[in-house]
Amino acid sequence: QLQLQESGPGLVKPSETLSLSCSVSGGSISSSSHHWAWMRQPPGKGLEWIGSIYYRGDTYYNPSLSSRVTISVDTSTNQFSLRLSSVTAADTAVYFCASEILGYYYDTLGRFDPWGQGILVVVSS
Amino acid sequence: DIVMTQSPDSLAVSLGERATINCKSSQNILYSSNNKNYLAWYQQKPGQPPKVLLYWASTRQSGVPDRFSGSGSGTDFTLTISSLQAEDVAVYYCQQYYSSPQSFGQGTKVDIK
């Protein structure tokens, strides 16, 4: 059964770059029917999709964050990563990684299942 | 961008009674080529990640109790919990995956009355 686990620093200084990794176990990140996604949830608020990546490296970003986001994949370690540059307090959130299941061969978006447990990242000096 | 709007923001229902949550998309999310509504429902309990309950608007995820059901098409959708149990206390979100950026509703908090 597929499991995902986020890792990275829980505290980042303003203007610096947030870097997180997601380890995938119980399945291959090189699946043709999955994207691998990052979401975030500010404390007490709703969910926001940050972006997704396919194992070949194709990336899909939320336009609201695209100028600051880079998502990469490492098939040799079954991991994918998130980098968010120039962070501010508004980027304080729980960051989740998730498997994005594509329904049809022509789909580029899907439902998210399963999710990692999430990691709280606080932006503060 | 497609905006997803849920109603109500919160509701309290007695144990064993029905809970109904609505989700409205700002654009049609029914793909005519496959007749599928690109909508999922999630349940999030405190301190936990969201868990998918339904996808294609009405297909129940494996292991999800059958008291959870989904309906609707096009722009208007409903999640129904037919007989609320104590373990159903959570925040529920709808999500469209029809067009990028995929987007979530603001969430509906369900409590016991």
C-alpha cells in the first residue's frame, strides 16, 4: 500500500527558500497513472494545490505560486521535492505531499490519494 | 480559474440523522467525452491529512462506509451522510480536477448537535 512521508526543516527565515522532500514507499514513483503533488494548508484554513510532477519530469504549477515554486523528482530514490523561494509569513502552513491519481490516459489532473501526514513549516526570523 | 463554493460553512446534526453538504463550481466540470464529473470529496479530521471519500462525484473510495454518498452533475454537487456517526465529525472539502489549477472548496465543518 502506497505511503508518503514529508521531511524537511520546520522553520525557515523570511526571504529564504523552503525545501521539502517526500519519500514514496509501497509503490514506484515511475507510475504512468500518477502525478506527485504538493498541497499546503495555513493553520485553521483551507487547502491549496501548489503543483505536481510526473516521473518523467513534466511539471504543473499553480499560477499563483509558479514564479517561486520548483518541484523535482528523483526516480532512483523514489522521492520528489518542493522548493519555494522568497518565503514570507504568508507561506506558514502545513505542507502535504500526495499521490495524484489520473483517471484516464488523457487526464493531466486527478484526485489526491493517499496523502502524507503533513509537515508544519513556520516562516519566522 | 474554477472557484469551488461550499455551503454551509458549518452544520450540526444529531447522531443518526442526515447531513448534507453542497458544493458549487463556477464552471461546468462534466467532461462530455467520458460523461464524468471531475469532482472529489475529502474528509479531514483534526491533526490528520485529508482522506478521499468519493471521486467522479459519486464513486465511493474502497473502504468508505456506504452512509457516504455523492450526487450532482455539471456545476452543483452534494455530499450526503445518511446517518451521522460520532466518527464523522470532521471538515469536508470538495475538489475539482477538471482544469488547472485544481481547486478546493473552503470546507464545511460537521459537528454533533
